[in-house]
Amino acid sequence: MLLVTALVAGLVVNGCKRSERPTSEVSPTASSAELPEEPDLPAVPVGPPIAELRADVRRLVPELHEHIAAGQRKQRGGPTCMGDFSTRLSRLNTMLSTTLGPAAVWNTWDDEQRDIADDLENTVIYLRSCVNCAPDDAVHCAKARERLSKLEARVGPLSRDAGRPTEKAAAPAAKAAPPSNLPRLRQCCGALSSEAKRLGSSPEAAQMNSAAAQCNALGAAAGPGGSVPENGTLRALLAGRTIPAACAGF
């Protein structure tokens, strides 16, 4: 009997000790649930600033028009056709990669930037065929012009960068128009032809001949008394080579 009484007393004592333990402890799970939620961050734009991309593409438009014009009047099958095609193809590919970068990158841009990139790429795709030497490739020049018109509508004309003057304001400006740069362009074309002759039958001579042909095409597109955009077209064709002083800017 005494043994049973002792055991019961021990259980009561132990039960009391367990009941005296503090119950205010908070588990790690409960405390972490009380932390404030992180706010949703705004979406990060993907791609170059839209105004900057539009300005970069607008600067390419005059040269793209010149490539289309050259493709339309190209003598396909002529002796200089392949050299001209090779030069223009290289320039078009450089233009695309420099402005947009790899397709795997610009395909991830936001919709507005990607639409501009799509239109520029489609214009160049048709232009590659437009300036080719195959007889049936001439039909692609019209498609290239259609794509370029769509691209221009998306990025806006060059004149928007400086604002459009009113008719009254434009009249005095016409009197103060800068002199034509065609005489200097003709000097450039002549210097390129002379340099090509001096180089003989080397690959460098073919490159100079192609540059001279494009130089003459720029002059023809400008018309009598017109001016040629000095956007570095010839300089890009002759990258890595010393160009005549008269060609500076073209």
C-alpha cells in the first residue's frame, strides 16, 4: 500500500511540474508568418528606350531607300554586279546587327520595340534579294519598299526630330539653304575610281570599284543641284581603309 501511495504522489508532483512550464513560447513558424509581405515590384522594361530606338532607325531610312533605288536600276548579270551585291549585303547585315543585336535578344524586347525590330529585319530580308544579281530578284525591291514604308510609319519621319516649321517660317530658310555637296561627291567618286585603277586587279581594287559605283549612285539619286546625306555610307563600305579626303562625311 505504501508503495502505491508513493507512486501516485510522484505522478502528481511530476504533473504539477509539467503544468508549471511557461506556455508563451512562439514557434519559428508562427513568428515567420507574422513578417510583412514584400510589395510587388513594377515590371522592368525590356529593350532600349523607345525614343532612342526610333531615332537610331530613322537615321537608317535614307540609306535603305538608296539600296532599294540601286536594286531597281541594277544591271543584273553585269561584270560589277556581284561585287556591288557583296558590298551591299555586308552593309545591310552590319546595319541590322549594329542597330538591333542578335535576334535572340531583341525577340525578348517589349512589344513596341520588338515591332520596330521586326519591320527593320523584314525590310532588310527583302533588300538582300533586291540587290542580288539573279534576274527574278528585282520583284523583291517593291516588297522592300512596302516594308520600309511600314517602318517609316512606325518610327516617324526624320523631320520630326527637329520639329516641322510652318510654311511662313520655311520660306526664308529655303533662301539660306546650304550649297550642294554634289561637286565634292563627284571628286570623291573620281578619287575612288583612280585608287581602284592604281590597285590593279587586287581584292582591294574590287572594293574600291564597288564604293565608286555606290558613290555615283548616290549622286544620281540626288539629282542636279541636290545634296547627298552625309551619313557615312561610303565610310562604312571602306571600313579599315584610308578613304580620300573628298569622301569625308559620305
